[in-house]
Amino acid sequence: VTHWHSPKFHAYFPTANSYPAIVADMLSGAIACIGFTWIASPACTELEVAMMDWLGKMLDLPAEFLASSGGKGGGVIQGTASESTLVALLGAKAKKLQEVKAEHPEWDEHTIIGKLVGYCSDQAHSSVERAGLLGGIKLRSVKSENNRLRGDALEKAIEQDLADGLIPFYAVVTLGTTNSCAFDRLDECGVVGNKHNVWIHVDAAYAGSAFICPEYRHLMKGMERADSFNFNPHKWMLVNFDCSAMWLKDPSWVVNAFNVDPLYLKHDMQGSAPDYRHWQIPLGRRFRALKLWFVLRLYGVENLQAHIRRHCNFAKQFGDLCVQDSRFELAAEVNMGLVCFRLKGTNERNEALLKRINGRGNIHMVPAKINGVYFLR
């Protein structure tokens, strides 16, 4: 087994785990409900609504995303961030199809879909590109500046596509990229998205957990302009896999895109509580809200904040050691719990170093490459 919780495991991303989350998972397995509708297990749905509100308030998300605001918004627990990106894309696609059909009743659906185009940074995770493939949509990779997507670059891409007769409909803004934990400028991209009626999905898979600490919330600036937001408590918040938190300002677009309502799934309470099967790709779902509830109740906000800060301090310490050693250099700014470092010199030298480190089987790391520069992360 590759032990993701070994103190010597430094590859990919951290995976969260904790005693209360494991107990909650066992309880979920024991209760064994499949919560596709409210009536199938009211507690499964009701607790999820409440937990997503608790979590949203911990992050200080805009009220429009919370069920308790009395508006349309609300949260749902998905399996992974990849699912959230695809669900948001399909919601955005359904919304744009309806708008364009109203403007051009003579166009058929196939014609409209052929013109749709989405956007992401060249630093976005591979799952964004995959969402485009699964959704049958063209996705454009927009060049980043200092590893971050800027508003003017997004606007230029959108205007070029409009001039070419295409229909921009969706953009993914990444807060905490995989390669270097860089933060796209949501405050700029959100303005551009709103101006051109493009759905803005915010992917904060790893870094989103840090937003429970007020000192990192400036990186969320512009969140009120987003249509959907996602992060993974299962990466960094002591909730074990799978638990990916997603909020939608107006879930009706996703609900309508996925709504297939056979008689055997209908019930008397429809419309008064969410039927989460309409918010996700699978029909069935586990009682994942238990994990959030147990972790939040046992640790509380302050202990979770201390856990995040401790990791960020480790990264800062390691980054300082790299800077103090004349053989090494940082390949990117130290952000959150990620350090991107390399031996000064060629890519081949760094590839050899990683091969030697991993070959010994003591420490496990993975590399990344930005603008042709190979580094260890």
C-alpha cells in the first residue's frame, strides 16, 4: 500500500483523515441508506442542507450560496471536485441553451452546442479539460500571467470567440492551482464573466479549506460574482474521502438539466426539500454529511483553523530552508502548504534528484513543470 498518511508522503495533495470522520463513515455504512430523495432518508438530506450551511458560514461565503438565506442557493456534497466541475458545466450548458433558443428559435440544439465555448487557465487541473470532453464542449485554455488567470486575458479570449460567431458560456477560475497553488484573479474574471453572461465556476479543491482562516479570505475576493463554488474538505479538513463541497447560487439550472422523474421516485414532499439526485451525476448517494457533522462537532472551527495554520507554517519553514541553501531555489512563491523547489541548474539534474529520492522508497514526491521549468513539489 502507498500510505497517503505517512509523514514521508509528499506527493499529489494531502488527504484528510480523522477519528470522527472514520466513525461517521462506519455509521454511514451501518445505516446504509441511499439518499437519492428526501423521502428515501429525510435525515440524510436535512443534515446535508444544514452542514453545507455551517461550512459556508465558516468560509464566510456570500449569503446567496446558502440555503438559510431564503433565496435559491444551496450546497451539496459531491464525490470529487472533478464531478463538481462537470455538474457546473452541464448546468451552464442547459442555461445557455435555453437563452439562445429564446433568441434564435430557428436554431436546433445541435447547432447551438457546436458553437458553445468554455474557458480555463493553462494552469487549470486536467479534470477541467476532461469535463469539457464529457460535456461535449470546446474548452479554451487561456494563457496565465505569473501562473494566474487575469481578467483582461479572459475578456480578450471571449471577445475573439464572439467575433468568430461562437457562444461563450462557462469559465473555470482556479483558486490554488495543482502545479504551484497559484490563485486566479477571481475579482477580475468574475466581472468579465458577469458582463458577458458567462457562468463562473470557482474550483478551490485544495486551497478552499484554508478559507476557514480569515487571513486567507482575501484570495476569495469577487466570490459574489461566481455562480458555483467547490472545494474538497477531504483534502485538508480532517474529513476523509469522499466529501467534495459544492455550492450553487441557482441550482435550478442543474436540477432541470438532470431531472428525470419516474413514478417510483416521486413523493409527497417534492419541492419542499431538495432531492439531491437532481444535483449530481449518480442517482444514489451515501450519508456523507455525517462525516462533516462529526468533524465539525468534535474539533470545532478553532481547532480546524489551527490544523490549517500548522501546515502552512511547515511549508514556510521548508521554503526558508530552500532559500538558505545555496544549491536550491524556489520555482514559485510558497502558497498555503505547497513548496515548489528545485536544484539550481538543468531539468535533467532535477529529474535525477527526484528519481533518486523516490527510488529509495523513503520519501515520495511528484514533479511539475511550468513554462518548461521542471521542479519538485
